[in-house]
Amino acid sequence: MPAGDLDKVWKALSDPTRRAILDLLRQGPRPTTAIVEAFPRLTRFGVMKHIDVLRAAGLVNTREEGRQRVNSLNAVPIQQIYERWVSRYEEFWADKLLRLQEDFPEDPPGSRARKRPDEK
């Protein structure tokens, strides 16, 4: 996916309602009516606009079944973001965390080990 297309994905993911729609679709495909019913504080038109943004970003696939439109999650763009942005920095952060662990051992010499409240 070209970088410009990933911009559409980032923009789609920036809205909490759209992320909530994706969370709902993560549980399985849903007709548009079911998505509208899951967001009673929004109008049908508002929910459909959110679905349109998600569809334009490639995050939602829609198929027609009779008179209904069934929407399903397409996680491929999220995987592409992960590969492009998150995975490239995993090694960097893992290295930083390991250094912190080396710099600040759990029980430094000469100190009394403190138990966590859940330990006996």
C-alpha cells in the first residue's frame, strides 16, 4: 500500500467512534443496521459516514446480501501500519528496556528486597 493510502488509514483510526466500529467488526461481520443500533447516540447517517471513511481507508469491506449491506473488518491495512511503523522500532525499544533492566536491577546490592503487596 502506498504511503498516501496509509495516511487514510491513520486518519480513519484517529477517530474513537471509527475505532469502536472496528472493535465491533472484529467480533464478526455485521449488517449496517446492527452497527447503527450499537451507536444509539449517533444518527444512521452519522454511522454510515464513519463506515464510508473506514471503507475508503480499506479497513472495512462491504458486500450486499439481499437488501442488507454486510460489513466486515479488513485488518490488512493495520498489519501494514504495524510492519511499517511498529516493527521497525521493536528492536530499538527492546534494547532500551534491556539497558534499563541492567541499569536498575530489581534487588540492588546492600538493599532489602521489598515484597509486592500481592506476595506473601
